[in-house]
Amino acid sequence: MNYQETVEYLFSQTSNYEVHGTQGYKTGLDTTLALDEHFGHPHKNFRCIHVGGTNGKGSVSHLLAAQLQVCGYRVGLYTSPHLVDFSERIRVNGQPIPQDYVVNFVNANRDYFETLSPSFFELATAMAFKYFSDADVDIAVVEVGLGGRLDCTNIITPILSVITNVSLDHTQLLGNTLEQIAFEKAGIMKPGVPCIIGSTTPETRPVYEAVAKEVGAKVIFAEDEPVTTLIPSPPGDSHYQHYRNIFGIEFACELCGLFQVQNMNTLAHSLVTLMDLGYLCTSRDPRNSENIRLELNEALMNVTKLTGLRGRWQTVRTNPTVVCDTGHNPGAWEYLSRQLSDVKCREMRIVFGMVEDKDVFTVMSLLPKNATYYFTKGSTKRALSEASLKVFGEQLGLKGECYPTVADAYNAAIDGATSEDFIFIGGSTYIVADYLKTRL
């Protein structure tokens, strides 16, 4: 098989939550442990940071990877889902896993895989850990796939765990209450391993405290001590968000968006904890505030170049301004709706789609009423039809038309738009992925 055939095999011959929804989700770690033993426990050959949560875990994972790279480490990064190509999921120092490695990994072990019948994500995780070991990474940032306790990434014992937050998402798999979901997320806590919690609610905090006490993990609640503050950007600088920390050090990050303010505080506590553990020290004096500022700016102002991150309030065009964001649940849209309300433009046009297993009504109730909508669907069997979205939208006072593909919707939105208009593309990871594919 060539690379494309191999990727098609991975998607078609394995159970896959991203394609099949709940029917493609496998619980338990038995298959993961069997794969791990088959490959000689590769995850034991490098250190790990484990990042979970409902929203923000992808951004925090990439931010951590960028900072570690700047400090001289050889860094593995495992995230999901991908937007354009499978290889985006598995990176070393920002470079995607080579296509030949993917092909050889599957071809060499295909008979074993077909006997074991792993899920797509179990197989991808085994590939990532084996590749990181073969690539001799110093440290890997591993993003949880779904949940935490029973996620197949949870065979690792990290040097640091991070849980960004919890909101109601994947309720059909993780539970219908914040307490139940928090319990699943807290499953990545390990004995003696510090865990940074980005934000909590009255329902989730007691869960974290109870699990931490039971397993013997030290928990640091980042929200209790906001160590970073968003500050005004210099005139004419709209490409970065600027911050000041409690030590008076100012730095900037190219990931813009209101949600990144919370992510930045979670990141700051994570970096301080890593320094306390003896990491992040470079040849420059780590106690020197100017050196810290230089390293922060080098990492955070170049995170997309360093790690390949896309789709987080990403400006993909100007005149007119076009922004895409993968936020797809109420927790993300609480911030995105505020962000959109702050946009100054002649006309706002929104290319929008969702998948059927999300809280569609709550998300759409947060959408701005003063925009023109281009309802569409992404390339997944889980996509909600554009006609259904229009019906929901009409009930909520949203005006728009239906388009069968993201490309059709975007072309209609851009047609006739002036340089003073603003076009937003989102509602689902698949919508952003389909849009980015049209730009290749």
C-alpha cells in the first residue's frame, strides 16, 4: 500500500469515533496494553506531559510543545483530530510523521492488527508512541483523545498532567453531568505527579480534590492565582495578544481569541511547575527575567510555525477578513460569541455547520443575530444536514441559506463581500478542515 491507501485502510478497517460516532468508540485499555506490549513499551523511552480537558487542550498542548522546543528539547506532539492530513497528529519538533513511516508501520504489523482489531485511535496512539521512541524524543506532549480515565493515551506516567477545564460535551460517552465528566478527565492523575487544573466549577472542583487525594497527586488550581493578565496591544498590532505576568514580564502570543486568556494562565502554571521539576533550563540563566521574556516571545509568537497548529481564531485572509475556529461546543462558544460580538465590520457572514451529537441548540443560541448565515455540512457521516441547521436557525432568529458543501458556502459568502466585511468559518472541526482543504 502507498501512503494514501494506508490512511484509507486506517479509517476504513478500524472502528473510528470521528467517523462512526459512539459506535466507533471503544472503552477500556486492554487493546492498548496489548499493542504497547507488542511494540516493547515504547512510551517508557521518553518523558511525557499529559493534557486533557473539554476545551483548550489542543492549544495548551501546542503552546507547551513550542516552549519546550525553544528551550532545546526534541519534542514529540500527539494531538487529534487532524484537519487536512493524518500526519498532522504525530509530530517531532513540528514536523509531521514521515509518510513512509506510516506505510511501513502498518504494512509490517497488518496481520497482528487484524487479529487484534484495534480502533483507529488505539492504532494511531501506538504508532505515535513507537515513532517518538524511534525518533529519540526527549519529551512528548500527549493530548487526551476523549475523556481521560479510559482513553488509550492513559497508559503513560507523565512528569506533569494538565486538565484545562470541563464542560458538557461527549455526554453520551462521558456522562450527563459535570461531575461525571470531571471524574473521567481526572482519571489522568497519577501518584506523585503534579496536575494543573485550568478552571473549575462548583460541581467539578470537589471531584478533582477527591481523585487527587485518592491517587496521591498534587493539584494546582490555576484559577486561584491568575499569574498572567491580558494587556492592550500596541497601536497597529492586531496579530498578537499581549500579556504581563506577576513578575512584570511582558510577552505576546500569536494565538488570539478570548479563550486563550484562560489557556495562557494554565500554560503559565504548567511552565512554572516544569521549572520547579528541573525542566526548561537552557544555557541562558533561567533566573534572568529578560531571558524568560525572550524565550516566551520566541515560543508563543511562533507557535504555529513551531508546531503546525491551525484553526484557533486563525486569520486566513484579509480584505475581507476571514477567520476560522474549530470551537464546537457550548464551552467554546461562550467565548467565541463574545469574540464575534467585538468584531467591527460592515457585514458579518458566517459559514456554519455542526455534527449531530453536539448540543446544537445551545451553540446556535449563542450565535450573533445580526449576521448572514451560510449553513452547510462537513465531510463526515455525523454531520447535521444544512437544512436542519437552517430550521434551527430560523427558530432562533438566524437568517441564511443552505449550501451542500463548505466550498459552496464559502464561495457564496466571499462573493460580493467588500473589504469591510468579516467572514467566520466554524461550528465544527470538520467545517474548518474542509475549508482548509480547499486552500491547498
